[in-house]
Amino acid sequence: MKMPVMLHVVRGLLGLKLVLLVYWMVLLQIKIKEADARFMYLDVNSENLYSTFGYLEGEIYVRLIPALLAVTFISCKLYKTTIILLIVTLLQAIASKEVLSILIHLFMLIVVLVHRPSKTYLQRLTSKTEAANQ
């Protein structure tokens, strides 16, 4: 059975989110290097700077990991784990208070929960599992 189009859309949106998060991570690393070169001689300012950059880097990782795992679990056809990770990403979007992000994550969750071809595709057992059960 081929992956339904709506599930491809969900994977594409999550993939786009991953690309943007990696892009922001690279930009953050460049900013850290620039700030390190500018404020190397100031010990007091550099400590505050590093804690701020560390917080931002941690926030990007917290957003990156569930989205990456959701894409992986959609590819592996794990329905319950995909639902859990999509709920986690929706809660992160709600916490960020970005309306567009909330709507996109809500759309992805509704597609996986309500769209019957997507649901049956994710709940379907792989051929290795079917052979082991027989």
C-alpha cells in the first residue's frame, strides 16, 4: 500500500520544520562565534551571553527532536507513537503562541487522527511483522 497524499503532506510539513530549525541552529552557531570574538575580553558579559545562547540552543533542540522522531515514526508506520509526538509538537506550538504554527500542527494531528487512509496506513503491520505473526 502506498502512502496517502495527506500523510505525504504531513511529512512534508514536518520536514520543512526540520529544515528551518536546522537553518536557525546554524545561524545561532554563527552568532555564538561572532559574539565570542567580540566579547572574549569581557568575562561578566560573556557569561550572560553564553547562558542566553545556551537557552536558545536548548529550545531549538527541544523543538527539533520531536519533529524528527515524528517523521521517522511516520516512515516506520508506528501509529500510536506518531500521535504522541504530534501532540507533543502541538503543545510546543501552543506554548510558543504562534498562531500559524498552532494551526499547522493542529492540521497535521487531525489528518493523522481522522483521515482514514492515513490512519489505516499507519496502523497496518509491515510484511516482516505479518510473517512473524503467522
